[in-house]
Amino acid sequence: MGKECIHSFRKSDAEEVRFSAGQYRDKHYLDIRIFFRPGKDAKQEMVPSKKGVTLPIDMLAEVEKGVSLIRKYERGLKAS
């Protein structure tokens, strides 16, 4: 699956979260995955972990719905 990283953010010094889009066998997918440095060297290239999910791109609305509900939950925590 050829992937293009659309967005990423640092989770820690050794990990980052990457949002990617790609195509495999004429189907489009989105991938949200943790990447990590396999060693202590900060110059080492990050590699994908097993921690993540790959979904058909047509499930993006469900992902957005889940994020929206998490935001509502977070607002409730801040209001408490």
C-alpha cells in the first residue's frame, strides 16, 4: 500500500502519530499509526508500529463522529 503522510504530531521523544492516506488494490484507505525509533539514536528513522488502525476511506465520517463525541466528553471533563 503506497501511503502519503497527511499529518503527524509528536507523542513523545521516541514516538509520533501519523495520519496517512493510501491506495491498495484500487481501494482507498486511511491509516492512523504510531511510529517509533527502534534505538536510542535520535537520528534514526522512525518505523511503523503495530499500534494503529487502517480503515477504508469511506469510514472517515465514522472516525469524525468518534472524534466529535470524544471532544464533547472532554468538554464535560473540563466543566466538572
